[in-house]
Amino acid sequence: MSTPTPSTSPSAPSRGPAVPPTTARAAPGGLFVRPAGGDGVVLHAVVEGSGPVVVLSAGLAMAWFDWDPVAELLAAAGRTVVTFDRPGHGLSGPAVAPATAAGEAHRIAGLLDALGPRLAGAGVGAGAGFGAGFGASGAGGPRPGGGPVTVVGHSIAGFHVEAFARLCPERTAAVVLVDASVEEDPRTVLPAALRHGAARALGRAVTAVGLPAALGPAARRAVVRASRVGGGDPAARDLVRRCYRTGRVWRGALWENAGYLDAAAEVLALGETHPLTAPATVLAGRDGTDGRGALRWLDRQAGLADRLGARLDVAEPAGHLVMMDRPHQVARAILDAADPDRRAARAPSGDS
């Protein structure tokens, strides 16, 4: 497949929806790319560091900067770190179709292809791009240079990176699920078309009455506080305003959430046909209490690890936003994931 040239401006590509004017300036160190194939949405990405590649994908309604504490540690440890925003998130263009697990796996592959020259310049397979992407059979085929990557997904993005690891085994060095979403028996009551239509209508309605501009940043900060152990929102206020005052992000989150159970069912189905061959780690957050809900969540994370044949680590104390509460432990789990020697030297942990 062809490799588009990354650009610091979303106006360079010639097809698909452009990034909205209010978000047409990339974050410091960031760039806009439009991966070949797929739905044509312009993606915002930040690349830092040098060495083996780690891709970080945030949870529902989160943004690239939510990984900053972890990304800094990984870059200092000799990794090339790619953080990006899915459609309708952060500074990426608006979503144009319902998200699927396989579709987001393809998006990660396309993003790596688009960033190939930049990743090569960071010291990964110098002079070679990431190349072939998905083969005709759906599996990731060999590509020139680059080397496999570690994919990390938080919350709902756990579905996406698991799908990537199953569909692109040749491109996956390891997979890490950070307090990932888990559904043992996902069932939907309403048809997908009805759910997605309702989400789109609600997104248009809240935008039309000005709720994102009025309440977006405050709502974001309230959710972050509720999802942490004794911490507030560390994100810069100007970045929060820039992202969460837009109806685009609210619409994107609502639309992605409408397909949550579909994505859960999709990855379970993939597990029947596409074995997971890369080493996997499940890093569960535990807030330090012994409440029924906390223990039930830890049990479900253990069940996820069993299903994947993955290592289970526990980050404690930590809320759902483990990358904010325990960034050093998240970084360590990522570094260990693709390194058998590091993994063997350390027992499963709940330490700092």
C-alpha cells in the first residue's frame, strides 16, 4: 500500500474530511496524517523518542495528552512512542462511521504505515517504512524494516489493540491492556443502526444547544477526578478547552460508546479464528479498597488475562486512569511486555 507523507497541516491530503478549523493546529511535536485506505479521517499523532515502537491508544473520550506521563518515561527508556487520537477524539477529524474493533486495528496499521519514514528516522528500521499493512487474508504480512510494535490500549481501546494483535501478528511485538474493558457475554437489545442513529442525534442536539462549549472542560475534569485515586486532572487547561469545548469530541464519544458491546462481541469472535501469538499483559487498576465492586472488577480482569493467556499485574492504588495514578508502573509493564528477560526477572506485581 502507498505511504502518505505526514504533514503538520491537515490541508495537504486531497481526500476525506478535513480537520475542523478550530483544531487545524497540531499539538507541540504533533502532526496530522491521513492513512491510506480506511475512512479517510485525518488523525492527530505525536511521535517522540527513539528505538522500538510503542503505540498508545487512550480510552473513550480521552486524548493523546492523557498518556504524557507514561510517554515521557518510555521515551527516556529508549522507545519511540506514538500517541494518537481516534476519530472524534482529541484533535483528530470527526468520526464518519461507527467504530469497530477490526476497523480500529486497521487504523493503527494505517497510522504506522503513514508514519513509516518518521519512525525510521527515529531509529527503527532506518530507511524503511512499515509497508504492507493487512494482507488479503486479514493477517499482517511481512513488511520491509520497521520491526513489530508494542500496542497498548486503555479501557475501550483494549478491544482495538487486541484486534490489532490478532489480525496483525507479524506486526505485534507485545500487547498491553491497561484496565481494559471486558465483557464476558456481550449482548445488545437494540439494533446497531438504531443505537448509532440515536447517538448521532444526541450528539447533534447537545452541540446545537451549546453544551460542549458551556460544560465540556468541566465535565472532562469531573470525570478524570472520579476516575483517579486522590488526584485531579493533570492536563493543561488550554488543551482541555481546545478539545472538550467542541461538539466533535462529544459526538465522537457518544458514537463510539454506542458500539461498545458490538466491539466486545467482535473481539470475542476474533479469538475463535485468530489466535493471539504475541505476549500479552493485563494491568488492572485497584483503588486499594476491598469493596465488592473493586474485587469484582479485579476478578474480571483476571478472567481477561486467563482468556488471553496473559500476565496479570495489579496497579495499586489506582483508579481507572491508571496511566495518571501509576505512570511508572504502566511504563514498566510496557517495557517488560516485549522483553522476555525483563519479564522473567520480575514476578507479577502490585508494587510501585
